Amino acid sequence: MIRTSSDTGVMAVLDSRVRSAQYGRNMVLPSLPPAALCSRIELVQAFYGTLPPVSAKLTAPPAEVREEKAAVKAKKAAAVMPAYTVLTAEDLPF
């Protein structure tokens, strides 16, 4: 709890959709008080300086890494899927 201007702390938002989803980026993040954003536990550990290391098995990759992997996966899927044509009303024979 922050009570005075000299108090410090960390606010954790553990839902990755806050950074990855459009609603989170456009509505949730702007509504938060000004603060540095990070997606690495090591930065929080450095802030406090006393937290034990967290096992890699227990941590999810940062949102940036997940978005990059999703983009690569989508690009691969687009390369294998046949292109399709969008029909308009003028293309229909009836």
C-alpha cells in the first residue's frame, strides 16, 4: 500500500491480455497511474533486491515473445493455406 510520496511498490497485473489484447492496450493500460511497465520478473526482483529466483518452468514468456511467435505461426499458416477469392454480389450469376 502506498501511503506517502516516499513509499514505493510494485503493482502486478497478471493477465497477459492487458498488453496483448486491443481492449487492454487501449482501455486498461491508459487508465492505470503512470508507471514503468515490464514483463520480466527479473526487473521486479531487481527492484526489491531480495526475491529468490523464479524457476523458468513457472514463468510465461513476455507478451512480446508470445506475439512474435503468433505472428510467425500465422505467416506459416498463410503460406500453406490456398488463397481464396472473395465473391461480391456482382460475381454471382443469379
